[in-house]
Amino acid sequence: MRSPLFPTVWRGDGLLYALLGLALFLNFFYPLGNAPLFDLDEGAFGQATREMFLRGDFLATTLHGQPRYDKPILSYWLQAASVGLFGVNEFAFRLPSALASTAWALLIFGFVRRIADTRRALLAALLMATSLGVTVIGKAATADALLNLWLAASLLSLYLYLREERRLWLYVAAATTGLGFLTKGPVAVAIPAAVSLLYCGSRGEWRIWWRLATDWRAWTLFALVALPWYVALSLRDGADFLQGFILRHNLERFQQPLEGHSGGWWYYLPVLLVGVLPHTTVLLRVLARSRAGFADPLGRYLLLWFGFVLVFFSLAATKLPHYLIYGFTGLFVLMAMDLDAERPGPAGWLLLPQLLFLSVLLALPGLVHLVLPQVRDELVSAQLAGLEFTPWYYGLMVGALALTGYFMRDRRIPPAYKMVVSGLVLVVLVSLQVLPTVAAVLQQPVKEAGLLAAQRPQTPVMWGVNLPSFSVYSGRIAERRDPRPGDLVFTKVAKLPALDVHEMLYQRHGLALVQLSPESAPSDDFPADYPTMEPTTR
């Protein structure tokens, strides 16, 4: 007996094409403007892009008037182009990442269709477009979606060059590596170089790797794409740029934790398991069969790709969850190959991670209620207390759990369909419910305070908080210093006893915008928090 949800007419590739289009739209485009910019990263990128317009300088970026050398220029240029077309809003800031993630998915599709077939190509793109890690980072107004696109293009092109020995693929790899270098620096060169070296070395093909690594045409193409901006900024800003970018945000980031982002050797193991949700069990099966997969040239290349990224960033002192996604492309391809071979049957265990994750989301309001009395930080306490879970939230979670339970029991639906539909459900829940719910507490007060500050004649002071999106919404470059008499101050509610407040303009979820009395200033026994602290960079 056939499942009524999947009639025979949709058993071919047609349903997978429809699901891929739906996943790309719902994940990367529909929710672009649903939530305010998230601090710190989206706020910092957005404000740095705005300041390019304010200064009329599109060669370098600043944040709150200070040089921002932590990232190269390409992502800012793309954001600036988008803002120029669509205005200063969340949609415009996030659009370049959404387009990059869509191109990333289509690139995976094209690669797998070339080396395998259309069905597995669709599955690979769907696994990418419906995984939790990509859902979170794929549309964020940062450089990471763009870097993932260039890394995927470079590494997949290198594999095709090694497989087909066509120089065209080497030149594509060189150009996209250059674009990656212009997006996030040396990491865009290090990963393709190391993976291709490990692959060729494991096969005893040292001469082949040396030939590709010393091809002068490829290096010329790379230099033409990547170096003009580096040379221009080095000539203008000199040692400040070289020290800030090369030394601090590359070498120092590897040698010691920056901004407190550290972790043990196991840091990326839970990140991996959660990042590929709801497809975690498929990943575990692929990893369990990695020895057999290593015997196949494609499997070896993709496993070395992920393995190098995992080891490299585990050794780095600075750790952030999204670094591991740089190695996910190869996993999505291997998972698609594995999932396509799965035959209809019980296979309920495949959806167990989805069941557990949805159960946690359903229980989240109760968990917040239990944790709240233990929280000592007043801002965090106010934010947790402000979380509002609507009837829609509960209804969607219960519905998703019911669908997951149905899929786990049904023996007729092919496992591949179960996984991609479950992933699509997760995309909808996270993008349209979870992230907006969190943003309403963390970021909506920042946005509302910023928009209110935009109506005041004076430049605001941001004191005791580091929330760059406030500057985006205020339309000003907020000053980072101690408050002075008569200032317009954006700060934590917990800081207000130290100030002589003339007028409370806004207060919500632990944040406040106040007008100080003409003779007010911070009290001597209440020191300001990091008034000149550099914004956190990621």
C-alpha cells in the first residue's frame, strides 16, 4: 500500500525539485526581514557598511569611527551595493548572504549531478539547505555564507581538476580562492591548499599537486582577483592595516583566544551533531563507514576536507561554532550518497535527533521558567523573563512532533523523503518561530531605542553595552565613552542608578534610552564598563 502523502506521480525527481525550491525560498529569502539585526556580528557588519557611506570611503571599513581591519572588503562591498538598491534595512543587509547560500546549494547540486546523477544531486542540495547550522548562518549579514560559497567552489573545482585534468577547473579554483581571500583572508587559501595536498599525498601523487600548486597562470589569476585591494589599502594605511589584519585577526586568532572565544579539544563535536540536524543520524552512519569511504577517490577527498577543517579549527585557540561549517559541503555530498541507497522500511531511528530537538523546543518555555531564578545578571534575567511563546509556537511544535512520529512509524515513505521533509519543517520552525521569538527579546529593544534616538537632535552615547545595531537604527555613529551632563545615553537598566536621569525615553527588557540632566555624570563609585572597548569580531 502506498503512502497517501507521496503518490506515485511524485515519486520521481519532481517532488525533490519542488522541495529544493521551497527550502531555498523559506530558508534564505522569506525570513530576511523578519527579525532585527543580531548583535554582535550582524550589527557590526551593518554599521561598518553604513559608515562607508557616511565617510564616502569604500576602500576600508570603520566601526564607531575606529578602523575595522578584522575582515577584508568583499562582503562589505556586496552589502553596500544591496543597501544602495534597497535602502538601510534588514533585507538589504542580509540579501548578499541569502544569494551566496542559494548559489552554494546550486553549486553542490551541479557538482553531484556531474559526478553522479540528478537524484543524489538534489538530495545533497536539500541536505545542505535544510540543516540547522546553515539555517542559522546562511542568511546572516556576515561574511560566512559568502566564504562557504567560495570554499565550496574552490575545493570542488580542484577535485574536478584532479579527476579530469582540465586546466579550466584549476583556473576556476584560483579565481574563487581569490574571491575567498577577498572575503575572509588567508583561511580561503589554507583550506584548499591543505586538502589538495593531503589528498594527493595520500595517493602518492606529489608531482600532480606540485604542478597545480606552481601553475603560474593560476597564481596570476588569483593575484588579479585578490591583491589589488590589499595593495591599495596597505599603501594607504600601512603598518596599521598589516598589524591589525595579518597579525591580530589571523595569527593571533590562531595562537590565543580572542574576545573570550575559547574551548576544549571536543568543542566542535557537539557543534557537528547539532549543526547538521535533523540529519545527524545519516552523518553518524557516514562517519562509521568512513574507512570504506576512504577507499573511493571522492570519499577520500571529501573526508579529508572535513577532517582537516575539524582538526585545524580544533587546534586554533579562538573557537566559534560556524567555523566548522567550512567543512560541511563534503559531508552533505557523502550523506546524499548514503541516503540515496537507503530503502523503505522502519528506519525510525533516522528521525530520533529531530524528535529530541523538537521536544526540547516544546519544553523550552518550562526550561526558561526553571532557570530564571538562578540567573544573576540583570540584563539576561530581564531578557529571559521577556520571552513570549505564542499559541502558534506551541501548535507548530506539537504539529511537527506529530509529523515526525508519523514518519518514524510509516514503512512506505522512502527515508530520503522523510529526511528532507523533516529538514524543511525544521527550517520553518527555526526561521519563522524560534529566531523571531529570540530576536523580539534580544534585538527588538535595541532597534526601537535606536529608531527613537534617530528622532533626537544629538548624537547618542552607548555606555556599558556593546550593541552595534543601535548605531545602525539610530542613523548615527554612537559615541563609546563615559556619559556627560545632558547626554542622550543608551545603556543597561542596571546602570541607571549611576546617572542623573532627566527623562526616561525608553525602557524594555533590561535596556534603556535616557536623557541626562544638564549637570549629571556617572557617580564615582560606579565605574563605566569598557568605554573604549573594541567591538567583538567574529
